[in-house]
Amino acid sequence: MTVESALLKQLLSHGDFDTWNRLKQHYLPEGDYQKLWKVVDKHVHKFQAMPSFEDLHYEVRSPELEEKIYAIEAVETEVPAYELLEYLKDQFAQSEILTKIETYLDDTIAIADAKENIDYLQEIVVQVQDRVDTAKDNDPIDEVELFDSEEDLAKRMGLGLNQDYDISYTFSPKDLVIVGAQRGHGKTFTCCNIALNAHVRGRTSLYFTIEMDSRQILQRMAAIACEVPLKKIISREGLYQKDYNKLGEWWANRFEGGKELLSQYNLFDDFDKFHFDLTKSCKLKEEAQLDIHYDPGLTLAKVIAIVRQKKIEYPDLGLVVVDYLNQVRRHNAPSRSGQYEWAEQIEISKGLKSLAQDQEVLVVSAFQTNPAGEVRFSKGIEDAVDASYVIEHWGRAEDCIAFRCKKMRSNEQRGFVSQIDWDTLKIGPHTAQDPDEREEMREKMQTTETYDDL
């Protein structure tokens, strides 16, 4: 007796429609088992019910397949179908893993470097996950509580971009939020603001960056946190003693014992030496940390693997930022339609949502829009998200930035407009007047005055 035969016996004997819907064809060995799966699947689609053994005897015309049906009918087992399905999935996953590892050992390991070997193993994980349903079963309906616990409510976070908006709009540690803009219109500095705000609230933020390296991201975060113009930090020109003091205090606060070491240096002259000594004598704090992972070839497999690792390293991990979604690849294999294949982008979005749910961490990702403010490459990426915003701003002509809400799953669909300091790129926390609304109000007032004059 095989697991496959026992499972099919229980499914057909008891008409277990729910378990049948979770049985994928490729879980079964090629040959008679997959042929039988097709026969049952055709019956289910035609009659909306599981076939009996008698039904199958009438429907099957192949002597070999009919013999297999008689063999399955003769199987004796008391193990429930749902348990047998789990055994079959375990068996299939093991076979898939061993097959892929054998290919890897034969073709790759001897010539690949350390990074390539790790990347290949991470891709094996994603490829097997694609083929095996590992989603947790739903809780019994009589055990589902109506309200979130106090602990769950405490884990909710706002974006930190507008204090008024955050009163009514917070996100759970299972949500996926995306923020879109055209190229060069503020995706990265918005993500930096969000990551920094979670850090300030005492939660660790993990930031994945593809286009900018770790230093460039840290420079933006430092400018925002210390309210020092970014241009001065990048060029290292025009910085005053007070700027160095603010930057040094922020830098030191990331390390255990950093503040004590800070008092020994004149940062205006010795910032580099301070940094060197700080990294040699102090270690990064284990809580409320800013962790940045730079990888121009970022894949979903790497994101998943690193988040799982960091979740152990930082139990307080509260936010994962992916900058940005359209450039993340599912795996390193070349795409037939290029890097931005629409189907792959949808899968990346679904993958990030699954990551948020599995690891119970809020995920925020930037995405690229076209000039009309619509999702570029594939509108389907918004299907899996809990909230979607599009950035609109007027450059230095207006000290404000608007976030137009395009989707909101669990609240009213409403965006916000916040103040912004264009020198430091700090967004919020205060609300600003929408320039479009202000112009509309001015036009109405002028129209009213003209009417009164008449």
C-alpha cells in the first residue's frame, strides 16, 4: 500500500471534496496516478461532486487504469484523508529537494563561489515553495476571537509620515503597504522616513535596497533623523559643529556604549576616528536597530531567507522595507519577457504579502508608476496589498508632499498631505494644505467676487 493509493481510497470512499481541492496533480507520481487525477478532476468539474468507484468504472476505458482503480478500491486504511495528504506533500517536497540538490551538486557547486552557492540554495527554497502548499489550516470557526488582543493591537504601526493620519490609520504586522511614484520622485526618501519612524518607535527596521548602496541609505536616514541637509552630508561641506554633534549622537545611539565613547571626541575634527573606534569597541544594539541589506540582484528568495534570519536575530523586527518591488526578481533565471514581466511582478507582490503573514511583520515596498500615477508594468501587483499610495509633489515650489490613497483594505480610502523639508527630506509629522485644493478654493473665491461685482 502506498500513500497515494490510501489517499485516493479515502477521498473517493468518503467523497472528501475539501481535501480533494488541496490535492495538486503534481503531488502524485507520473503515470496511472496522474491519469486517474485527471479523470476525477473532469468528473468534479462536470458534476460538482466527487465520483464514486462505480462512477470511475463506467468512465474509465483503459484496462490498465481500471486495474489501478480496483487496486485502490481494495486498499484498507483508517488514516483520514487530510493526514494522508500531508504525508504525500512531505514525500513530494523531499523528492523535489533531493532532485534539485543532486542537480546542484552535479552542475554548480564545484565552480560556483560562496555567494552563488548561497543564492542557488535560496532559489531552491522558493522553487519548492511554489510547488508545495504550506499554508496553515484555518482556525476552527468556533475558536476565532472577535477582537484583536491587546498584544496584537500594540504591534500596529502608522507610517509616521503624518501625525493626524496615524491616529486613524495604523497597520498590522501582517499587512503589505506599497508606495508608488515616478522615477526620481521620492520613493526612496519616503521609504527611509517610514523605516526611521519605526526605529524611533522602538522597533527594528530591515531595509532592502537595490539601486542605492547602504551608505547612501544611511546618509538619507541621518539627514532625516538629525535634520541636517542631505547635500552637506554627501559633500561633507558646510557642516557646522552643531551638525556634527547631532550626527555623532545619532550615530552613537545605534551602538551599545556609544554615548559614553562619544564624549571623548571633537567630532568636527575626529568623526572618522570616532566611527572607527566605535565599530571596534562597541557592538550594535540588539533592539530598535536599523539594518540595511544592499543587493543589486535582489530576489524574493533572498528577501525571505534574510527576513527569517533577522527575525531570529532581532525579535523586535517590526518593519521590512523593499526598495523597490518592480526591480525584485523571483529568481536568478532569465525571464522570457525581461526583468519586468507582469506575471512575475504579481508573484513578487503575493510573495511579499505571504512573507508579512508568515513572519508577522509589516512590509512596505515602493513601486514605480507611469506619468498618470498608475502602476507601471502590472496593475495586478495591487491585488495582494492592504494599502496603496501614490506620491505627488511640486518640488521646491511647495513645502509639502501628497500621498494619494489608491487602495485601502480595512479602512476608508483616504490619503494625506504632509509638510516636507526639501533640504533634509524629512516628511511630516504635521499636515499641510493640499496645493490643488488651495488653488481650487482660490478660483472659487475669484468667481464669487466676480459674481458679486456684477
